[in-house]
Amino acid sequence: MDEAIALYKKSLEIEESIGNVQGKATTLHQLGMIYANKGEVDQAIALYNQSLEITQRIGDVRTQAMPLRRLGDLAEQQGEYTKAISYLQPALEILQRLKSPDAESVSASLDRVMRNS
């Protein structure tokens, strides 16, 4: 995992140097996934939030759903159900609007969180 982190950080440097904002958002999201898998939840949340901020600023709705979904999943894991709903609901709305097959799994996550809240 450390090698993957190093490569993603190098990718971030390149994306910043060439001004690839959308690529930066995606790379931040991927780094967040690695940190989440390592159990470093605070770092993952920070990276997902950076990705989300970029996608919102540039109006990249499709990519915006990814960090929203992951932030919702992490909030659920931490028992923060209200926060989880605040992320999963907009992620679901985006995915439904895009007719994404991922909408079904986000809907199931949202239903589960709402039952637990």
C-alpha cells in the first residue's frame, strides 16, 4: 500500500503542475480509498473532503458522487447515521439522475442507515 500511496502522491504533483483539476479530484479519492482500507479513517475523510470540494467547485457532478458515497460509508461505520444520510442522499440523487447502476447499492446503504438511525 505504501508504494501505491507514493505513486498517487507523485500523480498529484503531476496533475497540479499541469492544472488537471478533475484528475486531482479523482486521485485524492483513490488515495482516500487506500487510507480507508488501511484503517486510517481521519486521513481518508480529509482526502475525500478535498476531492468533494474540487468536484463541487468545478461542477463535476458525476465524480462528486464518489466521495459522497465513501464519506457516507465511513460515517455509517462510525455510527454517525445522520451524517451518513447527509452524504448518501445527495450521492443517490446524483447517481439516479445519471442512471448509474451504482444507484442501487447506494440506495441499499441509505436504507440500512435510515433503519439504524
